Amino acid sequence: MRRPLALPTPVSHLETTRPSGSTRSLSAPLEQRLTPDPRKAWSWLQKSRLGRYGVALLFFLCALLLQMELASLMSTSPFLFFYGAVMVAGWWGGWGPALLVTALSLGAVDHEFLPPRLTLQMRSADVLSLGIFALLAIFITKLNVSLSRAMEERAGLLESERQARAASEAARTRLHTIFMQAPAQIFFLRGATHDFDFSNARNSSLLKSRDTLGMPFQEGVVKVAEQDARDVLDRVFATGEPFVGNAVPLRFLQTDGMEKETFHNLVYQPTRDTQGQVDGIAGFGFDVTDLVHARQRAEALAIELRQAEFRTRVLAEVSTVLASSLDYEATMRNLAKLVVPALADWCFVDLAQPDGNFRRLEVAHARPEDAATAAEVLNFQLMPEGNPRHPPTAALLRGEAILLEEMTPAHIKRSAHNENHARVMLATGLRSFIAVPLVVRGHTLGVFSFFTSFSNRRYTQADLAFGLELAYRAALSMENARLYREAQEAIRLRDEFLSIASHELKTPLTPLSLKLQALARELERHPDAIPYSVVKGYVDTGARQVKKLAELVGDLLDVSRIAAGRLALELEDVDLGALIREVVVRYEPHATRAGSTLEVEGGESGLIGRWDRLRLEQVVTNLIDNAVKYGSGKPIQLSLEQGPTRARLRVRDQGIGIAPEHLPRLFGRFERAVSERHYGGLGLGLYITRTLVEAMGGRVRVESEQGRGSTFTVDLPRERTLPVDVSVAQPQ
Ligand code: ADP
């Protein structure tokens, strides 16, 4: 098995490794360094000339002494110990000391041991033995010197190797330290299973365990997306192509169980064996999470800025559209078309109707191919009683803007009103939805909805704020259009009223003035005394016209009192039956002139209640007056019903009747249901009637069929203790 790339324990840079393996501090005491070192002495003996010759001479002397001591025993071999001395001198000191010892040995042997002794004379036989000694000594020296050189070289080589090994270990240690302390993740993987060979501190902090050596990558890594990383490693190992990834997102499970996403610049570099085969992977990673986050923030900010600028531009266009017309329906249609495609792929406008229902006014869509779906969408009405999860319905019910950032198909199905609705909603492909109610002064005028589909855009809070602003402006514009319409209508009504009022006020004046002129002529004709009957006729007519004038002026005064909230009731016990009969008696001549009869039914036994007598009389008069006026000369029935707490008066005629479309507004101010050419009247009688009846706690209503007469019914409570101030009550 291959040894893992576990680098040796790092040593401090202040220590140096010794060949023996021991370490010595550079700061050792001085006396320690002065202690004699035998190695140095040995080296001196070997290297210096004195040492080399000295050792040679020493051995020569030893050989001489030994030879002299043992001469008696070994007289036949006087050279033996000198061979040894030559050998040692050659071994220790090289050629010089060896030749010196050889020469000295020749002299010593000749002088001391060969006859004639103690003289340097040589016998011919001795010359031969001395010559052989000299030759052998040279030969031995030659061998020794060669051997000595070879050994020196070997020692040198060994030393070089040792030094190289030490240098390599030091370099390895330094590399280990650098790798371990590197401000990056470094790891080495081995084999196809990617077993950890090395992992530095930064890398290990991202692993399951600090001790991952020998552990397969898959077991050591705590990544959620570890499969992806392994795929990349497999590919690098299989192809030998390095992998370089910038800002690669990696997700890690932290010890607290939470996932953490970090971003890294990664390089996975294949490593190769001596045959060039990929045998592992060297991985380098730089955590660039802060950079990526900073870049993401900057990008988000830039996008937000661009969008804010864009929204401001759209809002400016919205303002132009809203100000362009007082036809608010056309305006809302244009608004929907402006929002699509600028901010949405689809846009709906639902408007509240007077009957409380909603009408889908517009469906704008960005893609022409969605036209058929849009036609279906237009058919769906906003249903307040529908599914409250439906975004526009929710906005309507809650009265607040709704933002659904991401709607899934399941979510869409849940928020649909029914299956068909779900089908159409799904067909739009909706994704992100905003619905904003159009509210002004507490009234919901409709709902403005827009959403994205194919553009895949997701709305944010900023878009919601934009939607609110847009809806606010739209609602204000609708309200302004409505107020403008109402103001126009009020002006039209006022002008109409002024023309009718002047006509009405003039009507009694004409006969009055004619009668006065006739009376003046009678005075001229009868300067002394005008006959009683003549004067009475003129006075009666004049009085009727003045009464009519007074009633008209009285009605006008009542209206202004009601408008100012100054109409006060004086409650007292009133017999309604008696009151009605009085009015009927007063009105009979008028009814007769119109060809009608007045019949009263009920109330004979006295129907007493707490009412304002004069105002009640005014109510009854108004209803009888109208019945006579619009009764087509047919009989008029008044019926009185008595309950324990309430009284009911019905005035029924068989006259022209009222068209159904006029019925809802009939009790309003200045409201008339007939043309002024055929009938006079200020359109105030029923308004005053309703106001007075309601002030007394009652209700008035009408049932009518055109051409078949009308029935007005007044219901009144019989008890009403305090006088009541009447304030203005406009008909809805
Ligand atoms: P006016 O003085 O114009 O009659 P009112 O307020 O009394 O004003 O009546 C309002 C309108 O109601 C009238 O213009 C008329 O069209 C309709 N109206 C009132 N009473 C009757 C009735 N009995 N039959 C038919 N129409 C009526």
C-alpha cells in the first residue's frame, strides 16, 4: 500500500537538522562550542601534511620496534612489519608518506637485519629481496591510495546524499507549513475513489472530520450537493482534464444542522505518476463568498435602481393617461394596456357596479396568441362570495393589496372558483401576482390585478408598492371623474330646476294678473259699487293662485331648511283619520275640477299617534295633490290601517303610473318622471314627503305600473317622544 502523503512534523525555522538526527540550537553556550571535538582532531590527522607524515613515521617506528623485538623469531622475514607500516602510511597519508616509509624501511632492513648488519652494504641476494620489497611496497601503496580515494569519494557521495536528503526534508517541511497555513483550501486525493491524501486546515474545516487521511472523498465531505462535486472529480480523474470553476456555489450542512451556502473559486488539477497516468487530484479552493455576496448586493441594487427608474417613468405615463380623459372606463382600459407589457404579462380591471356586483372591464395581455384565453378571462366576474383565496377576491375582501410572489399550479387550483376557472387561470400561465383594491374614501371602486407568466419575472415588495401607488392614483382619478360627473349633473339639475321653478312660479301669476286687470276694468265700469258675485269670483281665483304660489315658495323653503339641517318637528297627539278627512274636504273641489273623486276608508274610530300635525298634513297633501295631478281624472282611494304601534296610509290612484326605471330615484331632490311640457312641478314634493316621514321614524314607498296607476304607502310609528331635528338625507 502506498504511504499517504503525510508530511513530517514541521520543525521550527530556528532549528537545524544534524546528520545524526539530533538537533542543536544555534544559540548554544560558548563553552560548549569550545570543547575539543575528536572528529576535528581525526580530520586534522587525515588532512594535514604533518598529520599524514607523522602517522606514517609512527607506524614505521612501530614496525621497526616490533621487527627488532621479534627479529630472533622471524629472521627469515625481516620485511613483514614494514609491509604493514607501508600499508598504513599509504592508506593514511597517500603516496608521500608511503614512499617515505618504504625508503626508511629499505634502509632499516638493510642496516639492521640483513648481513652484514649495521652497515648499508648489500649482498647481491639482498639487492633482489630489497628490490622486491620496494616493488611490493609501491604496489601496496598504489592499491591503498586507490582504495582510500574510492572510500573518500564514497564518503563524499554519502555526505552529499545526506545533505540532499536533509534539504529535501526541510523543503518538504516548509511546503507542509505553507500548505497548512495557506489562505486557501488545499487537498490531495488519491486513486479513483478519491481518498484524502492531504487536507489543509481550511479545507478540513469544511469536512466532517479533521482526520480525513485515507478517507474517501464521499465520506469526508459534508456537502448537500456532494454528488455534483464527485461527478466533477470523477471526470477530472477519467479525462485528465483540469476543472476550473469560478464562484461555484457549495452548500454545507453545519454542525447546528442548518445549511450554509458558500461560493468558491475551484481548481481540480489531476496529478500523474511516473508513467504519466493520472493517480490523483490536487484540489485548490478560494472562498469568495464575501465577494460574491458583495457583487450580488451591488447587482441587486443596480437592478433595483433600474427598476425604480423604470417604475417612475411608468408612473409618469400613468399620470398622463389618468389625466387624459374624464371617461374613467376608457382611462382604466388604457391603464391596463400601459401596465402590459411594461410591468406585467397580464392585467385585469374589475369595477364595482351600482347593484353591488362587479364587472370585468378589461383584460390586457402581452402575447397575441393569448387572445382566446383573454376572451375567456373577460367572462369571469369578480365574486365577493367566491373563493377567498382568489387573489383579486382576497384583495377585495381584505381591502388590501395582495402579493403572491410565486404561484404554483397547485396554488392556482386552490385559489380558483371552480374547475373551469382553474383551467383558464392555468392557461394564462400565471406565476407572480399582485392585486390591489381601488379604494377611495373608504369606498371600493374595483380591483386592479396584474401578473407575470411567460416572462418568468417575480414580483417583489417594491412592485407591490408600485401597484399600490398606481391603484391609488387610478382610484383618485376615477373618483375625480365621478365627482366631475356629479357636479355636471348637479349643474344640469340646477339649471333645469331654475327654468322649471321660474315657469312654476310664473304659472299662478298669469291668471292672477289677468284677474286683477279684469277687476280693474270692472271697477271702471262700476265706479260706485261692484256687484258682490263679480268681486268674489275674482278674489277666489286670486286667492287660489296666491295659495299655489305660497305652496311653491313653502316647498323651496323646506328644501333649503332640510339642506341646512334646520327642519324641526313639533310632536303632539294627532288623530290621523280626522286629519286626512280635513285635507280630503279641502281638496275635493280641486279633485272635482280634475274629474276625480276622493274616497277615504278606515280611521273613523280615531287613529292617534305622536306626530307633527302640520308636517303630517303636508305629507298627506303632497300625496293627494300628486294623485289628483297624475290620476287621469279617475277615482282616488285613501285607506288607513291601524296597528298597535304603527299606522299605515295608502293613497291609490288609477292614473298614468310610473315607469320602473324612474322608481328608484323618485324620492330624490328635483327628481321628476314626467316631461315638463305636460306636467308642472318642481320635483320636490316626494323628496319633502320622504324626508318628513323618515324624520317621524317612518317609511314611504311606491308601487306602480305604467298606465295603471300608483300606490304610495306611508308607514308611521305611533310613538315618537321628542321633537326631532331633520338633517339632509340624500337618496341612494
Ligand atoms: P312634482 O311636483 O314634480 O310632482 P314630486 O316630487 O311630487 O314632484 O313628484 C316627483 C315625480 O313623481 C313627478 O314628476 C311624477 O313624475 C312622479 N309622480 C309622483 N306622484 C305620482 C303619481 N301619483 N302617479 C304618477 N307619477 C307620480
